[in-house]
Amino acid sequence: MAIYSYLQGGLGNQMFQYAIARALSEHYQSPLRLNCSWFETTQKNTTPRPYQLDLLNISQAQLDKAPFPDKPGKLKRLLQNLLPVSSVIYYQKNAFAFDSKLFCLKQIDKRNLYLFGYWQAFPYIDSIRKILQKEFQLKKALSNHYQKFLIDIQACESVMLHIRRGDYVSSPSAAKFHGVLPLSYYLKAIDQLLAKKDDIHLFVFSDDLVWAKESLPNHLKITFIENSLDAQAAAQELQLMYACKHHIIANSSLSWWGAWLKKDPNGMVFAPTQWISDNSADLSNLLPTQWHRISA
């Protein structure tokens, strides 16, 4: 028996897809496999991304490029539940929902489990948070370019402020689904944080630093994290996010990880009330109750 997780998207999404498989592998005491076939083909209406989990300290998974099983029809889903002899092929219905049935599958020790989805619900992975804090560290040392930022972050009341624009602005399909957070969201979060901590220093992470520099108030203590423009930049910047004491996140899986795995347990996290364009989405399994929710 093995657990296969289909990887797709950027580093933050890959981390979610690894994390649920890692949690289930711990629960069922089974090996896990990471299916990387998505990165081998051109995807329509999707921002191309490289496989990047190999930059992190992950040693529990093997890579697999075999074609992933198709989504099962109603009859096949019924049979795989009633006749626990074949593989379980599980396509997620809602990226933000938690399905406890995944942790009580019948005779799973005799079957393979295939997972397809985004799995952006922290109840799946709460039990392995300490494991992920170790595994989602860099394999190699932080580069000199980012080391200087880390020193500054560790020396003050640091705040990670992440602004995600990029394809949320340039890609019609991404803009329609995700939506981009307005400046008002960040200003509200900054004001609420200043009401509690008056000596904060903002460290701004963004794929559009030009917009960030033009838009954010210039009377605040701000350091803009200049991107190193190499293949490891996202994984390197993630390490800086962990090190910040407080977090103002975007509707982005990468900054979610930066906040959820933060090193300071007493740090405050501010998150948007709306994660995607569909404002009816239930985010109770995505945003922990102790995080401060800010309307845009």
C-alpha cells in the first residue's frame, strides 16, 4: 500500500499536496509517492510552475511520473467503498473543506490511495505541524542575498507583509478565480497591528515590488525584500517569512505557510476574509480562529 499525491501549482500548493499525504502516511504508517506528471505537460489557462519541493528538507517521499488515475464515476466510487480490494481514487470536491473519512478508510493497508486536489485545510495537518516545521526548511544554506534580510528580521519587531499580484492581475482566468487584494486590506491590517505594537518593522514580500513601493505609506519602517531572481527564490523567501514575528498574509498559499509555520508562537497573523472571488466560500478550515480576519 502507498499514498500517491498529485502535485500541481506553485511551491505553496505543492506543500499542501505533500502535507496531506505526509499526514496520512503517518496515520496509516505507509509510504508516500509524489506524482509529478503535471509538470511534464503544458497546462491551459494555468500559470506554469516548476517542481520545487526538492529544495526543501523532504526525505519521506519518492517521485512518480506515471499517468494519474482519472476521476472515478459514481459506480466506481461506490464499488471502491463497498469492495475494499482496489485502489481508492479520491478527487477533492472543495479545496477548503476537511473530510475526516480520509482517516478511516477500510482495509487501506491492502490498497493504494490516490489524492487529487489542493487540500487547503489545516485540520488535515495539525497533527504533523512539528514534522512539517523541520521538513519545510531549506536543504541548502540560505544564500548571502537573503541572509542579510534574515539578520534584520531577527533584530526587530518584524512583520511579514505579503502582496500577491502577478498572475492575479495579468491572467484573466487567475484574476477571475482568485481576485487581487486591494490596498485597503493592507492598510487596515497595518492599522490594527499598530494599535497593539507601535514599533513594528514591515518586511514586504511581493511579485510586484514596484506597486508595493508606490502604494504603501512611506512614513512606516519598511524593508522591501528584493527577489534574487534565481530558481530557489520562493523557497528562500519562505524561510524569511517563518522568521518574522507577525504576519499580514495575502490570499496566497505561500504566505499562508509562512504564517502557519512561523517560529514565534505569540506572533499575530492577519488574513483576508475573502480568499477567492467567491465570497461565499467557508474558510473556517483554512484560517485558524486565532488569526485576525480583515475585510478588503
